[in-house]
Amino acid sequence: MINDKDDYYILKHKNINVADIIIKNGDITDVINIYKPEHLPYKYVNGKTKNISLLNSWIEHRGIPFSREDYNVIMEEFNVSSSKELTVLSYGLNLTDHYWLCEKNKEKKWEDVNFFDNKFSERIGKILPELAEKYQNFINPDFSSNGRLKKFWIINNGNRELCKAGSGDLKQEPFNEVIASQIADRLNINHLNYELKKYDNDLYCKCGCMIDKNVEFINAFIVSLETEKTGDKYNDYLNACSKMGINNAREEVDKMIIFDYLIRNTDRHVGNFGVLRNSKTLKWEKIVPIFDNGNSLWYNAQGIQFINSDSKSECRSFTGENEKNILLVGNTDWYNKNKLNDIDKVISDVLKNNIYIENERIEKIIDEFKKRVNNLDIALNRNMESPKK
């Protein structure tokens, strides 16, 4: 029996009631009913305990991570003990998918609360990095935006745009996003476009929202659950995409692999690639545009002596390393390295906007990136010469 109706929520997918749940202090403590298992934000499993665990994992990864700068200050400022509580305060709404939490005794409609049709308080988002004031009784997408970097959403001429800051002494990530965007342009790789935006005398990178009120993002972890696991992460992922009707998955994924190798992206993981899905029909429509490329170009190298084109780079998508991922790539007829002939100007023009980076570091990044382009040529030639399985 439920005694406290304020803790009784409905997990909704747009206007579809998916499950009745109990939430206390941000934790899901019980699942009362599951009405539409196919609309759950994960692959349905039998057993209440398992579903409670999966829903808690879902809500935990929906909010600000513990690694976010000023995490503890944020928790104290808004008088909560975890980011999950902030997520619940904003009804779990975000600008990535169409799931949300509705209090059982306060029935609301998707049309009245979603961030695509309705305005949200930008003021809260903009002051989040500084935490200049304390706000209550709000809903805002910033508290359901994961990732370790400070970020906030704005509305610009009706468009929803995400602004992200840099980290550490160099604050290089926003500038890398812009460089990566221009590289993807030249190679005709589908991607989110990033630009620099000045706010309060600091430079952020800005990108548009990759979804809308009809189409949502499904990450690679969820995608991979649609097929039996063989231990081959790459082919398991491609098989899942093919099973659900996306026939050009290998071409698009291979482009991502080459792109990540070139920029030395060390943060490609199952949470930042995947597919776009129609949230009404649940039909998978296409591979999501490439996004979230800031942890690249030796962004965290403490000293130019550590900027080395030959050094291994972590990649959590398939094999664990960008250099090993290259061995998976098939047809590369689309790739033309000559389109990167002006890369020195691209990198220089963008990084010179960063007051924390010296010219010597910029020149070193340019030199090592060019070597990486040549290294890619060697690796791709070896792929062509190797017998195919």
C-alpha cells in the first residue's frame, strides 16, 4: 500500500504511461506496474528487483555526474543529496529523449512540459557554472544533462542550443569541438556543427539540439541489446542496427572510427553514439550525427613533450583503442586526405582564440595531427592488403 502519494510517479514516454514507480530522495524504491515494456528506456527484463535496478541506473546516468566540476557545491546550493534529486525536480525531462516523470496526483501532458514546445528558465542554466544565486520550483534541462564539463542550454531565436565549457588549465575542449566540426565538414561526415560563443568573458562551444519533439536519441548501449552478444562489440553493434532496419550502419560507424582516430578522440563511448528513433512508432531511423568530440587533440597533455602522434589513444567504443579500431574498417573510398590540406590553418585559427594556449603548443598539435593523417594512410593500406575474414 502506498502511503505517500507525493512519492508516486508515472514514468512516461511522451504521453504514454510506461510504468508506475515510487521515488524517495531520487532513488526508485519500487515498481508498481509496467504498462508498456516496449517503451521502457532499457531492454525489458523479468523480475521487479531487476527493473528497479535498471531504472535506478537510468535515472543516475540521466543527471549531473559526480565528476562534474563543483558537483558538491551544486548539491549543497540546491539542498539535495544527489544529482538524481535534481533530475526528479525537473521531471526527468531533457533535450535528448522523450522520457519524463509525472507525479501521480498531478497529471500533466507532454505538450505542457517538454522543452521543445515550452520555454525554460535560461537564467538557471546560465548561472549554474557560477552558482551565483539559489533557485527553487524550477524545471530546466541543465539538471538532466550528463557529462563532466560545465554546460547550459539556451533558447536562441526559438532554437535550443547547448553551450559547453572547457576544463583544467587549458580549457581546450570547446575549441577542439569547433576544429572537429570543421574536419567533419571537409570529410563529408554527418555531425553536429559547433561554434564558439562568448559568455561572461569566457568562450564556450555551442551546438544545436540533435533531436526534436518527434525523434529521440538511443545510445549505443541500448542499441547493442537488440541482438545476441558474441563478444565482438563492433559486429554485434552493426547486427543490431541491421536488425532494426538501418542498412548503412557500417559505413557511418567506419566514418566515426576514422574521424576519432584522426582527432585522437579519447572519449568515444556507448553513451555518445547511437541511433535516432521515432518516439511514436519506435522505428529506428538513422545513425545519429557525430557529436561530443572535445576530449581530443591531446587536450589534457601537460606539456608539449606529451603530444605525440604515435602514442596510443583510448577509445571505449569497440576495441579500447582508436589504433585497434582502425583494423575494423572496411570500404574507405569516401575518405580523401587531400581535403585536409588546410588543416594547419583550421587548427591555428581556432586555437588562437584560446588565451590559455601558447603558439608552441598549437604548432606541435598541427605537426602531430599531420603525422596522424599519414599514419592513417599506412594503417588503411595494411587493411587493404590483409586477407578478409
